[in-house]
Amino acid sequence: MNNKNIKRLLLAGLLCTTATVQAQNGFNIPFSQFGIGSTEQPYNLPMVTRMGGTAYTRAGYNYVNPFNPASYGAIQKESFVFDMGVNLQLSTLSDKNSSLKDADGNVAYLMLAMPVTKWWKLAGGLMPYSVVSYESVKPQTDVTTTYSGGDGRGNPSGVSEVFLGSAFNLLDGDGKRPEVQAGFNAYYLTGTIERAISYDFPGSSTTYYLNKRRYKKTTVSNFMFDLGIQVRQPLGGKYTLGVGLVYKPHLVMPLKEEALIYTYHSTDESLVDTIFPARGKENTFTSTMEQAQTFGIGLNLERNNRWQVALDATFADWAGMKCTEGLEKPVFGESTLRYGPWSRYAVGVEKMGDMDASTYWGRMSWSLGVHNEQGALRLEIDGVEHRIDEWGAGMGVSMPMRKGRSLLTLSVGYSSLGSTEVLRRDTWTFGIAVSSCERWFTKRRYN
């Protein structure tokens, strides 16, 4: 089968048009068949979701914000912070002809932070970076094509992110001069992804055609890093202006991949004729993935520690990881994905809790916000490029526990990716986060 037909079948599986889409454990996310999968960051954190996706100026002594490592500078001395979040997602995939509903729940993150010295703070944690989870079936008169991606056993797979970060308090504010923190994160990405396309011919056609399967396994094991700065400048006696900056450098990283292309008789895949690799050749090869150079800036304005408005903007040459296969002829044919400039904007507003309030209601923090992503994906269909944009909104509440040092955060977010002209994914995300802040390093004066 030539590359042109492979491309058409791949695109048909992506769009699920005139196809029977079969759900599996976890989401069915057709967009995740590109690169190393679809990412939910930063909206998988309830603390970020409830502010519409704003994160670059956020900092607190009782939670962890990994999207600007300078935020760790807010962790107080003699404190230990443990932050954990879980999500429940309800999703609908739809095109012009049909729709599919799905649901999934997962641990959003596990993070911790602590002071090393008065001016040096340390944080680390584990988060999902991307997910690969899709299966679609396109029946035709002469062939049935099945597209699948996951762990090879019908379950979702993806890439996880382990990070270790530091923040440094460069300047302590005194009510007039600014407060300045700087930090960095070092990430380790790890995961294994399996994808396959199967072409099954009906019994009447097996005289002329043999069933075929294309399989590829991708192993991710790479290091990355980013840098961040936060500045808080008092304005008179009521207001404080905050600025956050984040930078991710352009990185080219290796990927280990292996592939098989073979024909088989009927449903018995033990009787196979291998097409790739050629006899005596290895089925493993090295590909590359690229992180785009990314700039992020955030602004926020607080009034008397009671209200705040935050704005984030992010710019990059493309979204996510650009992957280039290390074979002259791609295993699944030419990709329909194109890369172009990407930007994300988010704005949020919060009524901040007053720890001195006489009622518990007054000590709670309420927030909401919206976000928009331009050019999250670009797909070429019949020679026409379609830019896949996303927009969404979020809201939530943070409730103090244990005399205000710990937090319980509830959030709900909505996002819409794409359009029914190609494929639209509407997702509701319900999050719960517990941020425990304990004094672990205080010496008791009395036993």
C-alpha cells in the first residue's frame, strides 16, 4: 500500500468520520497519535485550573507551582509542603456525523517542597506529561483499518515527568523595594508508547490480499530544564504588582524506536511474513524529538491581599514535542501534522481569603478565569491546513485547613479543542487537591 493511501487512512482514523469508534480504558484521544501524545498541562493542576490557566505569577507558602520554579521561594522556613491532586474528566468527541462520550480519573500530580536555607528552597515531584490513548475502526468494502495507541494491551500509555527544582530569594521586599526570586527545574521524561495500524481484508479478498500490520514502539528517556523569575513590587500602601517570566530553551533529544511491518494469514499472527526490517537488519532505530524555544510572561495586580487579577501569555514556534522519525520511509506514511507558531493566553481573577476573618466563609478563596490557545495543532486535509485551536474556562475554591496552613482546593474546568469540521473534543475536568503544610523543622523548647 503506497504512502498516499496510508496517509488517507491515517487521517480517516484520526477524524473518526464514517468510522465506528471503540472506547477503551481511559480516554479515546485521536489527537494523541502524533508526537509523544497529548498533554494536559497546565490544566491538570486544580490550583491552576481554578484561575483559568494562569500560573507564572502564582506563589504560596502552602502549595507547589512547578510552572514557574521561582515560586518555590515563597515556601517558609521550618515548613514541609506535600501537594497532591486528582482529576475526573468527562469528554465528548464529535464530528459532523457522530459523537462519543468517555470518562476517566487519574492522579494529577504528587509534589513536595521544603527550605534548605533561608534563601534556598527545594521542590520536586511527579506529573503525567502526555497521554496516548486511542482506538478507531474504519470499515470499508474491501478493507477494515484499525488505528490503536497505548501500551499494546488496550490501555492508555504516555510519558511521565519527574522534576527537581530550586528557587533562590535574591531580594527581600521591605514594603518599598521589590521582592525577587529566581529558580530552575530539571525534568526527566520517561515512558513507553506503542502504536499500530492493521489492515484486515474480508474473506473474499484474501485470495488477492494478505492482512497487514504496522507497529511502532517509542521509548522516551530524556532530560530537560526551564528557568523562571518572579518579582513583586509594592505600589503605594494598597497594591502590589507581580511579574513572572519563564524560559524553556530549544532542545533536540534522541528517541529510541523499534518497528515491525508484516503480513499475516487470517487472524493467526503467528504465520507472518516480515516486510520491515529486511532480513539481517535491526528493527531498532534512533529518532529525535524537539522542544521549541518558549517564552512565558505573567502579570498580576493585588489589592490589600484581598483581590488579585492575573494575566499569562506564552509564545513558542510550535506546541508540544516535534518528533522526526529516523527512517527514510515513515512506518505509518507521511504525517498530516504541520507545525506553526503557537500562543496561549489566560486571565484569572481571585477573591483571596482573609485569615483574620471571623467566619470560615471569609477565609475561603474564590477564583475563575479563561484561556485560549492558538495553533495547538495544525492538520492538512486535502491540501487545506486546519489550525486546531482551544479555549476554556475554570473556577474553584480553596478552603483552609489546620488553622490556615493547609489547603483543600476544589476546581472545575471546561475546554473545547478543535471543531466539528475536523474533530472537536469537549472536556469537563473536576479536580481535588490537598496541600499539606506542616512545621517539621522546629525544635520544641519544652518536652
